[in-house]
Amino acid sequence: MDDALRLENQLCFPLYACARKVVGKYTPLLKPLNITYTQYIVFLVLWDCGSITIRELCRKLYLDTGTLTPLLKKMQTEGYLERRRDPEDERVVIVTLTEKGYALKEQVKDVPGSVGSCMPLTAEEAVALYSLLYKVLGSIDEDEET
């Protein structure tokens, strides 16, 4: 068998498996709040900026509108956010947190520390991994734009 086609030689596989395992650590922490990991990362962006266009939210989360729109509709139905058209450009949809959405922040404040404590990395290793992953993401983004 060609060595390039062996699972243990695929960089994508440990990235994929690690991502699944890490995201899985969030599930028992978020389930009591009735939110998913994807909803959690939407909240992270909204807690930071309060209001954002769907297009910019997609860019920040590396998600497409087909994935994000149904999720945002559900979050709106649950009262966490509002979606409205930009009065200056009807094609643009702006997402804004409600008071209920802001209030959830207090309930998840310990989640990052709980998940982080499950990872056997020093602070320096975590910073290095973070940097490398964003280097890869940035490189892939550049390839897709050209």
C-alpha cells in the first residue's frame, strides 16, 4: 500500500479525531442549558460583539449560511437573539442578542476552564497549538479565495 494512503500518515485524521473528542467534552456541560456546541460558538461571537451580520458571523465561525441559518432561527425561536434586515440594505441580515441571550453568558462562564482542564497541554503548548491551527486555517482560507 502506498504510504501516503495510510491512515496514520494523514494529518487530517488526528485533527478530525481530536476536534470530535474536544467538542464532545462540551456536550455534558452544554446539554443542561439545552444548547449545542455550534450554538455555544455563536454565543461566543455575539457576547463579544453584540450585533453582527450573518455574513460576518459565517466568516468568523468558518460556517456556511446553510448551516448557520437554521441554527439562528432556532435560537431566535428560543428567545436568545433577534434577526432583522439592515434598513440600508435589505439583503443583509443582522443578528443581535436579546437579554436572555446575554444572561446565558453567566451560566457558561466555567465551561472553557472545565474543557481546558481535560487537555494535557502546558500553557505554552496550548498557545503553540492555537497558533498552528490558525496558521492552517488562514492558509486554507487563502487557497479558497484564489
